[in-house]
Amino acid sequence: MNREDAKDAKEEKEEDIVLPSRSLCLRGSFKSMNKNIAKNLAFRLITYLIFPILLSVGSAELVLRVAGYKPLQIENVDVAIQPKGNFFTKDSELGYKHLPGKFQVTLNGNYSFNATHLNNSLRITHPLNTYNLQSKKPEIWIFGCSFTYGWSLNDRETYAWLLQERLPQYEIVNFGVNGYGTIHSLIQFKQALKQGNKPKVVVISYAGFHDRRNTFSRARRKQMATWNKLGILFQPDARLNKQEGFSYNMVKLEYQELPLMRVSALVNFLEVSYNQFEEEFYRSHEVSKAIIVEFNRLAEANGVKLVVAGINPGSAKMLAELNRDGIATVDISVDLKVPANNNLPHDLHPSAIANRQYAQKLEGFLQNLE
């Protein structure tokens, strides 16, 4: 091998050694550059996106709490029933109804009332021993929720009982059931008519909060989930229907809390806001009106006079609309913010004083109806 060849061979070997080394350096610099880019992106992401979001969420949480909003708080009402057991039983058409019998109900260990249910599950409106006599008096059927039932009151304090005393010429029948909406009342009315009885007058005791019950909205499911003791439960769920006005199905009671609702006022506020939107989307008020219109059609077909009694201030809009449509209405509501009209601190429901006002207002209207 001459010198030239030897020199070329030497340089070739050196190149074989040097070139891979340069490649490794380039790779290292690329990796270092990628790390710097990633760090820069992460910094920008935190600075310009995540941090502002966290700041906004924290500020919103603070503002809501200052304004009085709170995380979800489950009110665990201590209800003791004697004799021990349930107050309700399941029903395939209504979801649930009252159990027959005599009960003493104690709320939070320090307030009690007595309630008596007939074999048909309805609450009595006069002494139990007088039900042994066959009544031939014309009947007035009153449908409604716990306000009509008389939750937290003794039998004699309910406005249905007081109305019976004021109108002895009639047989007053109290169809009121805790938690019922207008759709429940319509189902009850159809069931009662099938048994062959026909009242002279039927009264729907309507409250604005019945709207969410009629469409069984998320807000209503949220309420029911906290006190349901019957296990798997189904409820009527009504929707507007172009052909029939409305239709309903029996749907399962299911409710899933949003994450952090019990610790965050913001999350709870967002859920409440969504629930309000849902009720508007379902057109719950219009569904209630369609149910009442069907109620009126059925009453007229059976020669029965229908009266819609607004039992809370939230019923004013409905009463005005029904009046324009020729359906008889009466406002019997009282201001439940007045301490004498509610049963606080034991319970939020209308007091015995409020029920006396209900009975007085309804009696005056029914007397004039004759």
C-alpha cells in the first residue's frame, strides 16, 4: 500500500469514527430542543388556559357563596311511624299510595300528628265510626298533594275535614296524597269513575310546583330520591302530544348527582340552573294545563262540575289561563311566609290556621256555585 492509499485509509477510518459521533450530537440537541418546546407549551397552557379557568371557577364559587348559594345539602328529616313500618305502599298505576290504617307520625322526635286512612287508602273527613253508614249525600271530591292531604296535621285540622263540617249536606272525599301532581289526580279520577260513583263537584287543588311533578323532571327526581323508602319506584311522566294533547308513561325513579355537588356551590348552582331549563324545555306548565283540560273534558262527559282551586301563589298564572278558557277557578292560597300559616320549626307545610282559611275560601266559592 503506497503512502497515498495509507493516508486515504487512515482518513476513512477517522471518518468512520467521527460521523456517528456527530449524529449522536444532533439527536441530543433535537431531544433537548423538544424538551424545551414541551416545557414552553406546558407553561403557556398553565399560564393562559388552566390558571384562568381555575381562577374563574374559584371566583364564581366565592361570589355564589357570598350571594348565599350553597353546595347540595341533603335534609334528613327524621320521620317515625307508629305502628312501625311504611306509610305508603306501591301502586302499579300511581306509583304509590297511602296504606290503610291509623298512624301516629312523629317529626324530628318532637312533633306528632295522627292520620287515619280508610280501606281505600284515602284520609278520613269525618269520624271513622260514621263511615259505617251508607251515605246518600251528593259528593265533592278534592284532589291534590300533601297540602290537601294535610301533612303534619291531625285529621280534624285538615281543610277537607273542616269543609265537611261547613257543608254537612255533602260527602267530602279527600283524594289528597303526599307528593302527588295533577297527573296523579287525573289517574285517581278515572279509577274512581270506573267504580261507578259520580260526584256532584270535583275540585283540583293545584299548586305551581305540581308542574315538575307532572313531567317528572330531574328536579322532581332529585326531591323524591332523598325520601323514597319503597326501593325501586315508578312514577307517571307526562309529555305534550299533538294528537291527544298529552300522553304519559310510567318511568323508573332514578337520579344521579353531579360530581362535587355536595362540596361546591358552583356545581350545585349549575345543576339547579339546568333543572330549570329542563322544565322549560319539557313545557311543564303547558303539560299541567293539558292535563286539567282533559280532566274538565272527562268531568263534563260524566255530568260533573270541575273547579280548580289555586292553593299557592304560584298557581296564579294557571288560574288566569283556565278562567279565560271557561273553567271555574278559585284562589284559596295563603302566604306561607307568615309564621302562623306554616308548621315551622317542625315542618314547612300549611298549619291548622292556614287550613281554616282554605276551608273558608273554598266553602264560600262552592256555596255560590250552587
